[in-house]
Amino acid sequence: MKKNIKISALVFFAVFTQTVSAQTSYYIPTHYRGVFNGQPSSTRATGMGLTTITLEGIENAFYNPATVGLTDEKIAVHINYASGNQVYKGGKYPFLGVSYRVNEKLIVGASTLNWFDEKNSPWTTIIGGFSENVKRRSQSAYTLVGAFEVIPNLNLGLSGNYLVEKFVNNTVTNSEFILSFGAVYDKEVNWIKAENVSNQKIRFAGSFVNLLMKNQIEQRYQNFLHYRDLPTYLTLGTSYHASLPFNVGFTQNKGFFEGAPNTVDLSLHLQYKDLMKGSKKNSVNPDHKNNTAIGIGAEAWFMDLIAIRMGYYNEKRPNGPKSGGGTWVTDNKKGFTWGFGAKLPLNRLTNGKLPFNSEVNFVTSKLLNEYGNNYTQPSYFTDRNFLFSVGINLKFVEPTKP
């Protein structure tokens, strides 16, 4: 079957164009790429160099289960949607998560993170001897998570994640269960000794996704079988927070700004992620030699209502000549990110008719680059190079007692 682009098992694939006669290999880091290496389930993190593990909320619990413990509200709901991917151009990433605070120490949550390829994608699904174009591919991660504050300011979290892949028209071609563990610790500091700097805090975070390090799975369709890789990630991160005075006279006690603090809250986030080797020595691909990633993100909340964000992300990918022949057409996945958001005090603005407040975040930017300069990409890869992501967080408010 002739196509402009042909997939080879989500790990390596060949790209053919009319102007290039030699076979060229393109690298994809993991089998569960859509869920693990697509767009994060947090728009806020997407705008901050993909620094997920130092940010609070159920939307980051897939990457660090302890982050759900940083949510103060009794009930919080997060909806996130992203569209755009440089490899899977029509990829869509819906997410829904809910957290519930049981008591002062314990919080639990559930979420679903999904990836859907565009309909009638030019990719070919290959499972052993099966090689066909299909109408739609998808991956899903269903997560149950709990976090507990073991000592003041130290949260430990554990999650169970059920992964489901459907790579042949709504047929389950693989399902796996993995455990993940994470920790977050906050400490007050006074590094900048100035009267106008307050609320200084440093945060340390770490997580281990796929705790049992099962790095090889079976992909099946009918009588066809193929072995694939499953990633195991170790991620470490830290962040620094501080508040500065910020007073804009015309907003004083007016409508949307009523009761807002006259401060700007600043934070800087740093994250390091590494793909571990795993328990199987004969891994299908030595992915652990690549995919080391560093993310840097900064955020400013003005009057705790309006936010701007920016960041930088760099993930190691293979490039240059390929030992088995041909050439890699990738380069490091890298680039700058940015985003913006707002907190909406809906409970106050509706005089308590709506029992929640909301936080809305957006990213509207160019996709991070994954392509090298040593190969002319087919038009499928070079068009639609735009990322749209929106996250809505509903934070339920305890009813006021008469």
C-alpha cells in the first residue's frame, strides 16, 4: 500500500517522498507516545516548559501523584483539552480529573488522560505481519491516585494507572497496569532579605512513573504479535516562589478586582526527566540512551487573578547518521513556550449562586520542534504547526454557614 508516510511500529518508521529515493528512519521515543510524550494534561505546565511535577492539582498527578495533595479545596474538577502534535498532526488530548479531600491529611482523585489520532491518518499500523491504514488510533490512561501529608509540608503520593491502546479501529491491541510514586516538600525561606519581598518558599519534587520498571509489553491484533517498549521515567524538580507589592489604583475594589491582593506572585520552576533502562535487558529499543529532558518555567500571578507564563524545554533525541544505515531525521525536541490564564471568582460574582470558583488557562503557540535540518520533511509534517491548549479548573467552595 503506497502512502506518503508509513509507520513502523511507533518506534521507527520510514518516510518516503518523490524527491528522496533512499530510506530514512524517523525516531519515536516510546510506544505509548500519545499519552506519555504528547501534550501534557496541564495547560499551565505546557506554557511553563512542561514543568509538571512542581505544580499542584489532579491535572499533574499522572506525572507526580503527590501533586494532588497540594489542592486545598474539598472538591476540585479539572478539564483540559489540547490539539496539535508535530508528528501526529491531528492529535487531540482530552483530560478529565476530580480530586476529593477526605481530611486534612488525605486527598484522593481519579482521572482519564487520552490521545486520539486524526481520522484517516496517513500512518500505517504495523503489528507483526499486520500492516494497514486504519480509521482511528487512540490511547488512554485511567488513574486512581491518593496523597498523604506524612509530616507538615511533605506529601507522598501513589497512583495506579490502567493503560489501554486501540490501534486498529476501536479494537484493544494492548492494556497494561503500572504504578507511580511521587513526593513534594515545601519549605519557607528568606533568601532575598528585602522588606517588599514576602511569602518566599522553595519546593522540592520527585516522581517515578512505572514504579515496577516493566519496560516491555505485547501488542496484539488477532493472531499478530509484536513486542513494544513502555517508558519508565524518573523526574526531579524544584521551584522558588515569592511575592512583591503590586498596586494599580484604577482596579481598587472594583468589580472583578474587588478584594484582590495588591501583590504579584512570582515563581520559577526547574525540572529534569530521564528515561530509565527498565527491567528487560533486551529492550526493543535502547530509548534510555535518549529522551533526557530539561524544562524551565516562570509564572507571574498579578493580584492572584491574571497570569502570564513562559518557559523553555529541551529533550534529547538521536540525530545524524544512523548506525544501521540511513539517517535520523530528528533533532532534540526543543523550544520556548508561553501561556496565560485567569482566576474567575464566580462564587463572589454570582453572590453564591455558583458553588465554585474557576481558573482558566490557555496556550496558543507554535509547537515544539522535533525535526532536524538534514532532511526535507514531507508537507504532512510541516503544515498545521500550531498548538492550542485550554485548561479549566473548578474549585468548589464550602457553603457559608448562616
